[in-house]
Amino acid sequence: MEIKFNNTIVKLIRGDITHEKVDAIVNAANSSLMGGGGVDGAIHRAGGPSILEECKIIVAKQGRLPTGEAVITTGGNLPCKFVIHTVGPVWNGGEKNEPILLQNAYYNSLKIGALNKINSIAFPSISTGIYGYPIEKASIIALNTVKNFLENENHSYQEIRFIVFSEIDYLVYQKLFK
Ligand code: ADP
């Protein structure tokens, strides 16, 4: 399923993000950038050890990655050129600035991709796994942040993909796309 914002195609796909042939995939990392469970673990497993080596160098230089920020590494053995690592917020009931932090995670990922002049990017559903952010709320922020970015920022994006893992998540996003 796909929609268009200005001249950029925005696609909804059910699948495994590590298989996506795009310029960059986004990793829902944690602040340590040392890998973890969920999509983070899948990306490091499929991408090989070089991604973790690059993450270690980044952390040595700038410390842990604050929630809502993003950094970029190469894609290692993945079929993408880059992995953009961002940290979404842990859901704590919704009164702890979670919506702004989630928006920042999407926005800063798009921004660092644009700075690297990429044409295509794939997002997982940031924060809605282990971090517990309700997907009905998170998906609205995901789509709105992409829309606002495409309408207001200088960028080279031709295609933006949302990759969801489960049928239930797909249905939530599908409703929103419609
Ligand atoms: P977070 O800690 O930010 O919540 P998770 O990795 O636990 O991150 O979950 C984020 C989302 O990524 C969840 O919806 C989960 O089902 C999904 N996910 C897990 N593995 C993959 C994968 N290989 N490709 C795409 N999405 C994935």
C-alpha cells in the first residue's frame, strides 16, 4: 500500500527490515548502541560485526546516544548502504514527553539521511516493541513526522518505507494510510 506526499512515495510493507534494498534502514536502538533485542538484534545479526565496531567508535567519541537523537553507520553486510541508529522513548504512560521524543527520533533520522543525500529510507515501528509505546499512538506520530518533514525540509527522498513485522501492526498502519 502506498501514498504520496508532494513527490515522495510513502510505502507500507509487512516484512523484515533487514531485507530492504534501500539507501538506509533505521534501527530502533538503545542509548548504549551496543545492540539488543528486537529489530536492533536482527540488524546487527544480519549486518555483521562492522556495524557494532562503528557504533563503538561513535560512543567513544560522543558518549551514549540520547533519546530522540540519531547517528549513521554503514550497512555492513546488509543490502542497504547505511544504518541510521535512533533511540525512541520508553513508554511510561505518556506524560513523560514520549510523543516529542518519538517525533524527534523520526525527525532526526530523516534529517541525518537528508544530510547524507539518500533517496530511500525504511523505518521500523520505533518504540512499539520492547519499549511498549502503544502502536495506535506511535504510528500517527510516525506518519505525521514524515509528512511534516517532506513538506517543510530540504531533502532528496524519493521513497520512504514503513516496515511492520506483525499482521496486527500492519492493520493499524493500513487504517492510518487510508
Ligand atoms: P523498541 O525497543 O524501540 O520498542 P523493538 O525492536 O522491540 O524496539 O520493536 C520495534 C518494532 O520492530 C516492533 O514492532 C517489532 O515487532 C519490530 N521488529 C522486530 N524485528 C523486526 C525486523 N526484523 N524487521 C522489522 N521490524 C521488526
